Amino acid sequence: MTSARSALRLCHAGMEGRTLDAFQIFLSRVDAFSCRITDENHADAAFIDADGDLGQYLLEGHRLLYPGRPMIVTSSRPTPNHDPFTIQVTKPVGLAAFSAALQRVHELLPRSRDDGRRAPQPPFYGDLGAPPDDLPAFTDAVEAETIFATRYVGSAPDVDLDDPRQRERIYYLPENFLQGTLARALAHARDVERPVKLRGPLGTILYLDPTNESAYQPLSPKALRAQAQVPTRGTIKQTTLDAGDVGPVARLDPRPLQVVEWEVALWASRGRLPRGTDLDTPVRLVRWPNFTRLPVPEGALRIAGLWSRTPTTLRDTVHLLGLPQRHVFAFFSACAALDLLQLGDEGMPDRRGTGDPARTPERRGLLQRTLGRLLGARPDERPDPRP
């Protein structure tokens, strides 16, 4: 068996819970090699399930980010492959076949000159974040649908926010994802007052019509999610439409634009913050998200309640509410995409309660009264007497 020092660093695409436990047990039984699970940025090789709606996107996204990284790709029906760094294994995956795939990985890996250890391949496309992290299954017996948390906020653990190297992991560049393309397309559509179409390598992604605040989605929900999680690298084109070009829209059901913008931002963020976000700048929620229509991370109601009452930094929000960083950061990123936030102290009520109450928006609807019951009345107000 190889030494712990030369253990193969293997990443996956979002396995968790019992699926990940089963995969780690499987790896422990591959006698010829020592493997350990790591994140995408530090891996020697990747393991990806090519089956399902997300398979093609997962493969393309990982290869886009890591063009020289060996990938072990498993599928029930492998397709012809001409990529020398892709090792295909037919399901069901047996120990002998997987061991042979690992041997091929070792042969493909470069060696560093100082100690003989394998050097992980750096991302090709710079600071774009990891590829999609919601690969649903290791074996066909595992349920294919991922849980909400993994879909919308990923599974990244908390980092030491005072450590500059660890802090780098919590940022991403929205402009390099569908999120940024969508924002630019909407700005253009509103400027020219005409609908636009977004088209990628696999066909039309979205029709956007800001005149009625609607989006029309030819893709399946899973395919749109996968597209939103993969860096676009200039592959999505924007076309302004005339009245005669919108025939395909008639066959599609409209979706509220804000819902699509919100979802796309969550999928790009996956629990990270837009680069340049200051952890120590107070955040205030100036408009409420529509919690009845939007998918929201764990603790979103508590975060919204805090930010609507007291401008609070992201660092303090994590500490005060005891939530995982990724849930707070994902909610921030989605709210920022819809321009629901105000950053900094300018125009905000003083934290000690000495601010001008005339500058504080009045929020006494049903949702506000519900939050009052959940969080308790503010020190400067009496409980709402209404039922």
C-alpha cells in the first residue's frame, strides 16, 4: 500500500450523508491504493457520475476548470471518449475496475521535482469557484434527488474568517456565471424595452421579458441549475428579440423574473459571497424577499429579521445567529442580486437605537408580526396587539 504521504487526493461532485459514507468505505477496500477525499481545488483527480440530467454539465464544468486533471467517470452506458485524461468505468463499479482506474490516474499524474508527490492541477479559469457540487449518487440504489441544502448552499464547512488563505474560499465572481450574464441581459432588455434570449452551447437557456417581469425557461429545472453552477466562459450569447421572434415563448409557462434571478444567484454562490464583499460592513435589509415564492436557506427568516431591525455585519450575523457561514453568505448573495440590501452605516438607524425613527421603514404587515412573535419585540416598541 502506498504511504499516507502519497495518498491520492480525490474530489467528488457533492456526495454527502450515507452516499459519501458508502463511497469512503468503498475506497478503504481498494487495497492497492490509499485515497482520501478532498475539495476540488486541492485534488489530484476527480470522480464523477455521468448519468442523469446533470452528467454532461458536471463533466464539461470540471474539465473547463481543470483541463489537465484525471477524471474517473462512471456510467451505465459509457459513450465514446477521446479525452486522454478521462478514465471510464462502467456501472456497477467493482473494486477491480476501480483499482485499475486509480492505477491509470497515477500514470497520468505529474510529479513535483522536490519530493515526488503528485502536484494538483490548478484551475484553468482562475477564481471561478469549484464546479457544481450536487452529483446525486455513487450507486444506482441511492436516491437521485439532492436535498435542498446541497442544491442551494452547497456543503462547504465554515472557515477561519481571520485567516486570509481560508477566507479566499468564501468568494466567487458572479460575472463569470450565468448570474452575471443574466444581470447584463436584463439591464439591456430594460434599456431597449424588448425581450432577449440567452443561448448556450446546448440550446436556448432563457427568454427574458422585463416588460411583464417574466422569464420563459425551455430547460428542465435540473439543467438550468447545472448551467447556473458552471462558469460560462463566454459561451452564452444574448440576442434581442423582435415581436416576430417570440413564437417559442407561447409554448412555455412564464416564471417571475425575480424567482429566476434569485435561484440563479443561489446556484452560482453555493454558500459564497461576491468577491469584494466586506465581512465587517453592516448589512441592512431594505426590502423583504417573498418568502412564500422563493427557495430560502436555513435560517433565512432569522437573518432577515436581524438585518431589517439592526444593521449587522456578516461576521457578526454568523456569530449572533449560530448559523453555518454558507447559509448566511448564500442569503446575502441572493438578496444582493435582487438589490434588497443596503451596505454601510449611511442612512441607517444607529445600532444603539438613537437613529431617527422617521428614516426607518414601517413594516407592520403579517410577516412583520410573525417575526415579532419569533424574535421578540424590539426594545423600543410594545408587542403588536393585533392577532
